Amino acid sequence: AEKHQPGSIVRVKLTNFVTYTAAEFHPGPSLNMIIGPNGTGKSTLVCAICLGLGWGPQHLGRASDIAEFVKHGSREAEIKIELAAGPQTQDRNPIIRRRIKKEGSKTNWSIDGRSSTLKDVQKLCKSFSIQIDNLCQFLPQDRVVEFAGLSPVELLAQTQRAAAPEYMTEWHDELKKLRNEQKKTQAEQVTTKETFTNLEGRQNLQRAGVERLRERGEIQARIAALERMRPLALYRVSKAKYDDAKERRKVALREMKELEEEVAPSLRAVNAKQDYQAQIERVVKQRKRLVERAESQADELQRKYEALGSKIDDCETQKKSELSGDKTRKLEVVRVERSISNIKNQMRQEPIEFDAAAFNEQIRHVRYAADIKPAMQTIQEQALERRRRITHAEEELKSLHSHAGQQTHKLHSMSRDTARAWDWVKKPENQELFEGRVYGPPIVECSVKDPIYADAIESMMSKAEMLAFTTTNKADYKKLSDQLYGTMNLTDINIRDQHAELAQYNTPVSSQELSRYGLEGWALDYISGPEPVVAMLCETRRLHQAGVTLKTMNDQQYEALCNSPIASWVTKTQSYVITRRREYGPKAVSTRVRDVRKAQYWTAQPVDHSVEAELRVRISEAQDEINELQQSSEGLKSRQASLKVEHDRLKGEKKDLETEKNAKQTALSTFKALPVKLAGAEEKLASLEEAGAKLKTLLLSIADEADKLTLEKGQLALDYVSAVDMLRKFHFDLFEAEILYIEASSDVEVFTARNQDVKNMLEEKRRHIQTIDREYEHQKNVAKAALAEANKVLKDRTAEEEQLHLSMPEQTPEELEVEIESAQARLELVHEGNPNIIRDFEARQKRIETLQEKLEGLDNTLRDLEAKIVEVRTKWEPELDAVIQQISEAFSHSFSTIGAAGQVVVWKDDDFDQWAVHIQVKFRDGEALSLLDSHRQSGGERAVSTIFYLMALQSLARAPFRVVDEINQGMDPRNERLVHERMVDIACEEHTSQYFLITPKLLSGLKFHKRMKVHCIASGEYMPKDSKELEFGRLVERALRLKAAG
């Protein structure tokens, strides 16, 4: 067998991917023709190759969400692709697996069964030079228009990637980068030169004015320096004032001290009296504390005296209580002695002998009659179950005669899983589990308004839609899915989540236009049911866009409909579906025609009498079983009456035996307990006698305690008398000290009045010192502030300012102001100009010097760039010309086989990013070669040119396989036949890459090569259950036999 090239596809296996539940492809190593009608899943293989090798949906031009590639009703899809071995895989065929999870649009990767990442998969594909993103290698159906729209510049880039070594693309990219840098540098050089010349001219014009302004600036600098000297002059003045205030304060303090020494004797006498008064005051306070302490001690003794009286009273009360308790004890002694006597008498009278085992044996021999209640309960439960069966059968019998019942019966016959799910959903308690209402399958929820349209409407439906449940939000969709698929483990279930309202589905034309096409109405007009269910059918089966008529359609009406916006319609006998491929032009139209089948579900059919008869038999059998159970129940009831009499007699005998047993057993137990009871009574008697002996001792101790407390009370009375005497003495001492304090206070007042003049003199002197202190502090603060400002000037002044300050004599602020006014007068004599001119002049000079250095650097950069461009171009350009020449020769040869001409040339420009591939073709004699574009050539001619160009790359292709999907759309039969023959010749050559051609149509009598492999795809609702019935090998053999037979 022929060997696959490294990196080519050996096997593709799909599970729950788009339209496939399970499919496996084994491509050949050369040309693989994938044929089949529209909608059968040819392009699904293209999608699988793209997604399975690590590229995204954007390279297909289809759905952007990866989850949309999971088959409807499935939770995940799987793609397995086996590639031919190469050195990088150690001669083992690598198997790439991609598992797509619908929930969350997640993907898992593995290579040869080991978990991997997308980066690992892309690295492996790159090692085989697989370029899914290159339209020259991978051209899916939905990107054919994109390839046709490639500009010549883009075509050159894609051609290099597909046919040239990788380093040529790198050289081209480097040339584009270098040329862009060169242009950018040249533009920057021109701009810099213009700026440099402009700045030099402006500099020469302003030079004289700058000199004049510099002189004015020197004067302004002198004025600023003089103004900066103001804090220095102000500090000298402030320092002199501070020194004067300091001296006056020193004199005032000395005078104050002399005055205080002069009046000191008078003040000392007053102070002595005040000290004596303070001493007497302290004595008064001390004696007050002694009085308070003595009063507290007397109160405490009185409280203790009263507490001892209470304790003596408690002893008397306790004595009386003990004597009263002794009377009760003596009465209890008499009662216990009597009880002991009675017990001894009972112990002398022994009880009758009692055999408990004998009594138990007699009681056990008394047996009740057997209980028939469980048997009766079993019969009742069986009878109830039969009645339920009768009720259920009667309901089914009744439903056979109603429309809803008939539809439910049809649902059961179509799908038992769906019928079970519908029974669960209908229950009110289950509907409450959802946020919105959950609708049942259209077969039970909907109906056809007019039965004559039932065949037409039902022919538009598939079984999946007829059995689909409808939810109105994602939460209910998930909850219902979990219940039916997970909890109930059902498989034949379809669920649709419908968000759009029915009003959003608009018809493609108005009703008036519809009638002009010979159609009576839209399919939506003939079906009734809940709006969400009908909207779901519009979403999936496009009922709002499908026309309906019960009349036969003529050719004129058919042609008009083919050119109208209406894509599908149904007549009395056939249904039509139009598929338009706008990317291939207005003629790219295909029509699928099917016979209208007889309606099976939305029809009023007669009652199935076999089912009705079966239900009636089930009811009769259940009723017979109930009658038999009732007879058994009556027999059990009569037996139960006779058993009840016997049961009552035995129950009385058993009760008498149990009563006699209990009496004798109680008497024996009582007799056996008498010794214990006697011992307890005697023990209690001894305890009472002991308590009587202890009472005498307790009464003596209480009397002793009372005597002791009485002695303590007497002692406290004596202590209290002593305390009262001491309190009286302390009060007398306090009165004496208070009299002395009054006398001392009077003396202090007299001496204070005599020395008032001296105090006034001292106070006035103190106020004078305070005034001097305030002035001193003020001058001190002013001098500090002036010193701080002066220090700032000394710290921040420039060297020029310092030189000017040192050269000038010390001046007062007034003299300094005169100097400043003189400088300002000189300043006014110099003409004032723009103050920013000097700053601009100096900044411009620096910029001129910078630009001069920059120009020298740009010249060096341009020389380096030119050298690099020449170096890379001399390597890249000859190789590019050689590759394009080979492509052009193959392209021209292909065109010559169909009687046309073509060539491929390189368009060269100063800018390398404008270099392009120009495809030039001519299809008619007398024409000159012209550039291939959408204006000069027809759609078919562009399609021929495109596929010939792609085939011209075949011998140069670096990729291990190439895919082209429906590129032959729009070709006339002659060109298609010639193109096919040329494609077979090129793709089936030895040592060429693998080739995939996908097409929905195929002419008869085309060329076949032994190295090519044809894959026929068939799918749809009319596929046979046994796949062997559609095995194409057998069909070919049968066709050949029929052809040979004649």
C-alpha cells in the first residue's frame, strides 16, 4: 500500500460532532474526493480537521463559539485525528484528541493518550508545516470568497508560506521592516534638516536684540540683589532696638530688688502673724478629726451592744424550739414501738404456700383463637389495587374518544421515554419546580387548524421537533435536562430552549406577494398551539418562511419562486427547499424536492378497537377478581364471629388465674419483707432514743452560750461609758482651739491694713516691669524674625549677589531704598523688549547643536540600512523569482489544457510590503492577458483560475495536506470536467502532498486514478437503520452487474 507523507491525515474519528453521532474517515495519501448532497456533513469533516489540529472557528468563517460544534442534545463532542509518522514523532503516528464540552465552551487536549495543552498541539502541527490559517493550504467552504478577495500583496504572503522555505518569509519580513525603518529615517532626516535651517536663520536675526536685553538684565539683577539686601538692613535696626529694650529691663529689675529689701521688715511681721494663724488652723482641723473618730467609736460600741442582745434572744428562742421538738419525738417513739409489736405478730403467722411456676404454666395453656385480621387486610388491599386498575383502564378507555387522549396515545407509540417525561412534567407539583412554564411536545400541545393541510404541515416536521419539550429560560432548560437525562435516566428526549417571542418571526414577503407566487399561506398560519411552542417550530423548522398550497405548481410559478426570497414551500404532493450560495453568484442554486408523506400524528383517526377491546377485557378481569375477593372476605367474617365467643371465654379464665396469682404473690412478698421492715423500725426507735439523750446536752450548751453573751454585753456597756467620756473631752479641746483661731485671724487683719501702702508700691513696680518685659519680648521676636530672613538671604544668595553685598557699605533701610530707586531710574533708560527672547535664544542654540549631532547620526543609520537591504535582497529576490517561475509554468500548462492562457508574475515596488503576485489570464482568442479580478472575469472563470493556481502550488507545497471545499461551484460542465482531470493528474503524482476536494455535485464520466480515493457521504432522516444497505462498494458492484446485463 502507498505510504502517507509525514504529517498527512491517516484517520479522523468524530463523536457527537455537528451532524455526526459517530463517524470515522480513512483518507488516502493522495487525492481524496469528498462527495455527497448538500447538508449531509461534508464540510463537517473540514471543520473537524481545523478544530482538531488546534485552530479556532475563526479560520472556518462559521460559528464563533466552539460549543456550537457539539451535536444538538449532546453534552460534549470528541475529535480524534491520526497523523502520519515523521522523524519528530520517532516514526509513530501521533493521535491528537480534542474533547469539547458544551457547558462553558471548554476544551481538553491529549496527544497519544497523554493530557496536553493547545500549545503542545500547535507545536506538533508546526513541526509538520501544517498551516490551517493559510488559505493556499486550507480553503474551507465559507472562506472561498475570502480567498477570491485576497489582494495580490496578500496572495504573495500566502504563496510564500505555502510553497517557499520558511526563511524566505523571514527575509521578506526583514526587508519590509528595514524598508519601513529606511523610509521613516529618511523622512526624519528631511524634517530635521528643515528644522535646522529654520532655527539658524531665526538665531541670526535676534542676535543684536539679545545683547541689548542682556544689559537690561544685568541692571535688573542689581536691583534684585539690592532688594534682597532689605532683610539685612532691617535686621541691623531690629538688633539695635532689641539691645536697648534688654538694657532697660535689666535696670527695672535692679530697682525692684532694692525696693523689696527696703520694705522687708514690715512684711515679715505680717507674715509671722499669717504663719501663726495657719498653725492654729491646722490644730483645729486635727481636733475635729479626733472628735469624729471618737463619735465613730462610740457608735460602733452601741451597735455591738445591740447585736449581743439579739444573740441572747436567739438562744432563748432555740431553747424553746428544742423543748417543743422533744414532745413530737416522744409521740413518734410510742408509734414506732406499736409498729414493732405489729410486725412481730405478722411474722408469727406464715402465708399459704405459692408455686409461681405452676400458675404461669396454667396461664400459658390458655390459648386465644387465631387472628384473621391480617388475612382480611390483605384481601382489602388486593381489592383496592384491582379498583385502581379498573379506574386507570376506564380513564384510558375514555381518553381514546378525546383528541388529547388520542394524541397522548400516539406519543406513547412514538417514544416511551418522551411519554414518561410528559407524564412527569404535567403534574402540578412538578411544574412548580420551574421558573416559567415547561411546554410538552408539539404532538400533544399543537394541532393543525384545517385537517386538509395536515399532510403538508407534518411533512415539514422531523420526529425530533414533534417530540421536543420547550422551556423559556436557561435555568429551566438545565433543570429539566438534569431531571430527564440524569434522575430519570431517559435517552430518547429532545429539549429546546426558546427565548424569542413569536412576534419576532417575520415573513419574507407580504400575504399579497405570497398569493402572486401561487401559494395560499404560510405554514405558520395553519398551526395552533402555545406561542413558545409555535415560536420554537419557527426557529427550528422556519414555519414563518415556508409557503403552503394544495394546488399543483406550474413551471412559471416554480421559476418565480426560485428567484424570490422564499426558500421553501409545500404543494399537495411535494415539498421544495432552495439552497442559494451567494458567494458563487446568482446561478449557484440547488433545490431539494421530496414527496409529501401522509400525516400520521395531526389527524383525526378512528378509535383503535383492538386497544379498546383490550382495555375492556382488563376491566372485566379485575372486576371478577374483586368478586372472588369479596366471597373470601364473607367467609372470613362468619369465622371471625364464632372465634370471638371462644376468645372471650378464654380471656376470662386467664384473667381469674392472673388475679389469684397476683394476690398470693403479693402476700408472700409482704411476709418475706417483714424482717427487713422490723429491723428498720427498731433502728428508727434507737435513733429517737439517742436524740432524747442528746437534747439534754444541747440545752446545757445553749444556756452556757447565753451566759457568755450576757457577760460580753456588760463589758460593752462599760466600754461605751468610757468612750462617751473621751468624746466629751475632745469636744472641749476643739472649742478651745477654735477660740484661738478667731483671735489669730483678727491680728492678721490689723497688720494687713497697716502695710497696704507698701504693697501698692510693690504692685506698681511689678506692673512697670511687666510692661518692659512685653516690649523686650516684642523686640526680641522682631529681631529673631529679621535674623531668620537675613539668614535665608545669606544662604540662598548667588555669588554675584554676595560680591555686591560685600562691596557695599552698611546702610539703613532708607538708604537702601534710595539706592534701589537710582538703579530703577537707569533701567528705564534701556528699551524694554520681550523678556523671553534671551531664554528662547539660548534654548534655540542648544537645540541647533542637538540637531547637528542628530543629522550626523541619521546619515550613518541610512548608510547601514541601505547596506542591510542590499544584502538581504540579493538572497531573497532570486529565490522568489525562481519559485514564482515554477508556479507560473505549472499554471500556464494547466490553462493550455483547457484552451486558455495564463501566467504568474511578481510585481516589484520600491516598498517591499507592496510586492505582489499578479495572476494574468485570458479565456478567449484575440484577447490579451489581463489581471485576474472580480471585474474582468466571470465567477466561473475566477473559480477555474483559483483552483489552477492552488494546483500549481501542489508540487512546491511544504504542507503535508491541502483542503479545498466546494471550489467548483459556478463552473460550467466543460471547465469543471477539464479542471477535474487536471487536478487528478497533479494530485495523484508521486511524492506530492495529500489533497482533499469537497464538492456536493459531480459530473458523470470523470477521470479516475488508482491513487485517488472517493468518500461518499449520505445522511438524513431517510437513512436505513442497517448501514450495510447503503454500502457504496456493494452498490457499485450491483450497478456494474446491471450495466453488464444490458
